[in-house]
Amino acid sequence: MSDETLPRSTVFRQMVARMRRLASDTPVGLERWRMCSTTLECGAGKRRRITAAWMRSSRSATRAMSGRRGRRAVVALCRLFAVLMAPALIAGPAKADEAGATIATKGTPAGVPACVSCHGAQGQGNAIAGFPRLAGLPAPYLRAQLAAFASGQRANPVMMPFAKLLTPADIQAVTAYFAQLPAPALPKTIPAQTGPGAALALGGRWSEGVPACVSCHGPEGRGVGITFPPLAGQSAGYLKAQLEAWQHGTRPPGPLGLMKAVAGRLSAADIAAVTQWFGALTEGADK
């Protein structure tokens, strides 16, 4: 039997029961359900306060659903549902955001320092020191990098010991925090589209099996999905260090071993040119 064919009082009771079950499954608990109330307009301008406990009564439900009050009762139920559930729905993400922000700005009791001390207050990176941008990078990508540091697959004397000290919950929280930060501003116009750096970035060198960087990392290197991170917003020095890491086998080769293969076909001059081209996207950004 569909809801449309059920007696109104039955529909009402079912809605209340569903909401009560949902409320009991959340951190808010049944206490909030018992205490919460809303107001229902009854005929002739009268108003009646309806508590959740009152609405659970079958006899009261039948009375509430009679006549025009039935439609108003449904509206009241929806309002009650919003009051009951909103704190529960917000609590989970809010706690995760708070935990991630704490790790990012204060570090962890296990001895991991604040991420922002190296990566910048807004996760924008530190070009002079060679620390990359984290803001706006996909959380799954950031988690994969922390896992690689922890396992030793990605060699870095600074990050390896810290990654090992992070718990799975820490990693989940801090990567979600940086993922939701706004990406650095990019310039309105991209750097010159001529020269060796632009040629590799925009066209590649297919005769030697080197695809255009933007064919995987997206227009202007803005990133594609969770596998191909943004290149724009990273400093030339950091990008250069990563291509050299792939050449030396000190960073995981990426999907299908693509980055190790591509980096192995680049000369030192190629690396300098293409990383400077992408680095200019950040250096020329409007602040």
C-alpha cells in the first residue's frame, strides 16, 4: 500500500516513527527528541505547541491529522525534523574540520609540528624553502602522498618521520582540511606560449614519447580528478625536485608508471624550462 492510500493518521505516525529512529541514531540522542517542540497552526488562528512526545501518541496523531490541520502537521513535522537533525548532520563534519585545523595549525600530541609552519598559513606553500602548496589539492591525493612518505616509497627526510606519527584519523582530518582551503589565485593570462617550457607544457614532445603536461594535468595545469594534481600554484623549485625524484626512483612512479617514464625522457634543460613555465603561473598571480 502506498503512502497516498494510507489513512492520514497512519502516514503521520509513520513519519514520526522514521524521524524518531533517525534521531536516535545520531549523537543528538533521544533526549533532544523528547525535549524538542514545534508549533502547529490549528483552525481559527489558534496555535498549539506540539512536542515530539505528544506526536508519538496514536490518538493525538489521529486528532492532529484531521481536516486542514493534517497538511499543517506535515509542515510542522518537517520543521521539527530540521531542528532535530541539523545539529547531528553538522556535528560530524564540524568535528572533522576542527580536528584537521588543529593538526594543521598546532600539530599533534605525538610530535608532528603544525603543517602551516612549513606549508604556509593558508596552505599556499613556501617557494623559497621548497615546500609545496597543499591548499585545494584533492584529499585522496594528499592521503596517498602521506602513505607514500610513511612507507618510505616517497623519500623525504622531513616528511617521512612525521607521516609515520600520523594516525589514520589524523590523516583523514588534515587532508580534508587542506582540500577545502581555496586554491591560490592564478593570473588572468597564462605565461608566453612560446619557448621550450611552453612547448613541453602545452604540446609535449611526442616524437620521444613525452606527452603535453596539460593533457593529463588539465588546462593551465589546474589538475584533473584525484590522480593528476594541479601543477599551477606550485613553485618551479618544488616541481623540479619532483621530476628529479622520479628520475632517481625516490618517488612512486604514478598511475601506469607514467611519471617515472616521462621524467626519464627529460633533460636537465627540459626540466628547468617546463617547471619555470608552470612556476610562472603562481608568481604572476594577482594577489
